[in-house]
Amino acid sequence: MTRDTLEHNQIPVYFAAVLLAASFGLLAPLAAQGLGMLVTPAIAVLMYAMFLQIPFLDLRQGLSNKRFLSALLLANFVLVPMLVWVLTRGLVERPALLIGALLVLLTPCIDYVVVFTHIGKGDSRLMLAATPVLLLLQLALLPMYLGFMLGAQSDGIVAVGPFVEAFLWLIVVPMILAVLTTSLARRSSIISVWNSAWAWLPVPAMALVLFVVIGSQITAVVRDIGLLWPVIPVYLGFLLLAPLVGVFAARLFALPAVTARAVTFSTATRNSLVVLPLALALPEDVRGLAATAVILQTLVELVGELIYIRLVPLWVWPANR
């Protein structure tokens, strides 16, 4: 098998991982709970494998691309909050579900969106360069959004610590290790072989992330599914409409194909794994259901991403690949 063959068959690999994880989580729930400890390490491994494929010397171009940044920020911090506000109006009488949905849908992803952008033929270098900007802005703006959409219920909800910790472990550490590996590979044949071997791993690493996330959380979703029904249409609506928001912003700024796809993936991909600690830190009366609502969004989004990576390259400026 070649790397091209593996990447060509990545969608069946991911669907197999999702099905195996769901089966394992439901048939062996006690054993599957232990997978939760592997979520952060698995994402870190995925990011390291992905970062090794990116020429970091070109990243400065990302922050200097004003049209890309303008489209990205407009989509994520103006248009998406408007969409989320409209979609969540039906949850105002269910505060736990509303808080969980707002936490996850208002925060753009800063980690595996880079991987999905790469797989979906978008500009992953620009997406990576923008992650610090996305992190800082969501830290600054999330309390304001929650204050507007929740009113008095928003007091004490947001803590900076979980965001910063996730950014350090899921972005900074893997990135530094990848840069060091790439630099040493030029001087050492052993490191060069190591580097080449890791080029095979983005697809298996993504399958691992899918397995540990879904396997460890599927029982909680099934347990509370009767209470979660009202939030499912919200997530499905976001799944369908968020890419359109990204495409609109990309059209508005006349972005080329690969850059437009990056904006589309960023708009549709949320910070579910990073905001989960925020949901678990909520007051006891809303904590459990809000956290489960975040987990449910993860499951919906991961399945949606498997569709996005096939459709976005066909839909977003296919003639300008």
C-alpha cells in the first residue's frame, strides 16, 4: 500500500473507526470510559503528524494575507454568532442545552480543523497561522456573546485556563516538536527516516482520534438522548448552514479556491473538545446535560467532517484547484 492509496481510502477508514468506536463504547462501557484519558494525547499525536507535513517558513504569509483573515474573522465572529443566535432560540426554556450549544457553536476550532482543511484540499498553512488569532478572539468575545444570549445566566461560566491549556498541549507543543524534527532531519539520516515514517500517520492518527472520542463518550449520549432531542435540530442546522456562511465570506473577499476552503472548514468546525472542560466546570444543576450536549455536537460534527472533506473540494471553486 502506498501513501496515496491510504489517503484515497481515508473516508472508509474513518467510517470504520466511527462504527468500531460506537460498538466498543456500547458493548464494553466500563472499558470504553478509560479511552477518555487518551483524547488529548491522541489529538496531540494527530497534530504532530500534521505539522510535520507543513513548511513552517511559509507561515508568515498567512498573517499577512489580509483578505483571508478578514473573511475568516467575519465568518467566525460576526456571521456565525448571528446564525447560532437564530438556531438556538428554541432552547431558551432549556438552559443546560442552551449553554452547552452556545459554548461549542460560538468557538471556532483551533486544532483538528487544520487536519480537515488539509484533507479537504484547503490551505492548511493559512489555517495553522490563524489559530492563535482565533484562540485569542474567542477568549475575548465568548463572554460577550454568552452575556448577550444568556443574560444573567452567563455569570461565572467562562474560564480562560482550559482554553490556554488546550492551546499549549494541542498546538504549541506538537508544533515545536515538529519544527525541531524537521530541522534535525536535514542533519540526521535517522531523524529523516523518522520524519518520512510519520508522513504515513495523519490518516491513522485521525482514525485514532475518532475512536477514542466516540468510544469514550457514546454511552453518555445514549443515556441522555431523550433529553438531548431538542438540540439535535440545532446541530444539524449548523452542519448544513455554517459552510454556506464560510462560502459567502470567501466570495465576499474574492478568495481563491484553497483559501476559500480553509475559511469554509473553519466556519463549520467547532471547538468541541476544547470547550468540554468549560462545560464540566459549570454549576452542578446544568453541568451534566451541558457537557453531554457538547459531546453530542462532537459526534455530529465528526460525521459531518467526513462529508465535508469529500464535498467541499467539489463545491468550493472546483475549477480553480
